Amino acid sequence: MGKILDWNGLKEAIAPAKAAGSKVVFTNGCFDLLHVGHVRYLREAKGLGDILVVALNTDRSVSRLKRGRPITPEDQRAEVVAGLEMVDYVTLFDEDTPYALIAFLTPDVLVKGGDWRKEEIVGSDIVSETYSLPFSPGVSTTAIIEKIRSTIH
């Protein structure tokens, strides 16, 4: 079994670990152009539990949320994120938020980046531990895209 699973496969994969008392950490995002901020964030998220699940917005979902994106197709984004040593599982979701997926998986810990206030994090009402982790200053996908655009024009 690989690291990239559909919702049912993921629930089945984490069930034995949850039953044994392992803490499942859940985070989500577009992860369009992977950068050092993502790596630091995911490493810190993994440190909050035993199993790190990363849910990626599908291409359709990203395009509804961010104009002109994604840059990288969902299958490639999933493969790159799954290739990181701290990531245990990757799944995709097509909705604007991962609320249904969070309710389905019932993770123990919910994590988002520092642009989210803890009480605004989707799913914080159903997950007992919720964290908003700090950003790496000056590092973002949007900043990378803007820098590339500025060198072209």
C-alpha cells in the first residue's frame, strides 16, 4: 500500500494505529509549489503526533479558491508531498474545505498555518487538539509566483 490513498483506504490504513493509541495529525492545503516553509510546517505538524495525514485540494478545488492556480497538477502535488519523510499519508478532497473528510477520519490533532486563527480552523469544532503553526517569514507560494512574474516582465 502506498502513501497516496482515497478516503476509505486512508481510514482503513490509520485504523490499527488509532486503535493502538497512536495520535493522528491532520493538515490540509494546496501545496502548489512546495517550498521550505511547507517542509518546516509539515515537520512541526508531524511532531505533534505519530501519523501525519496531508489532505490536498484537488485541482478543481484549488481553482475555485485561488485565481490562476494550481500551477502543479494534483497527481504531481500528491506525489511530491508523499515523498517527504515526515508525511505518512496523502489524500485528495474536492470540496472547498476538508470538513467532511475531517469528520470521516476523526483525527486526534488538527493543524493549519499561521494565517489561520485557531478558532477559524475548519474542523476545530470536532477535533480536540487544534494548532495554528507559525509561518516561515517571507516564504510563500504567492511570493514565489510574484518573483517569477517580475523577472519575466
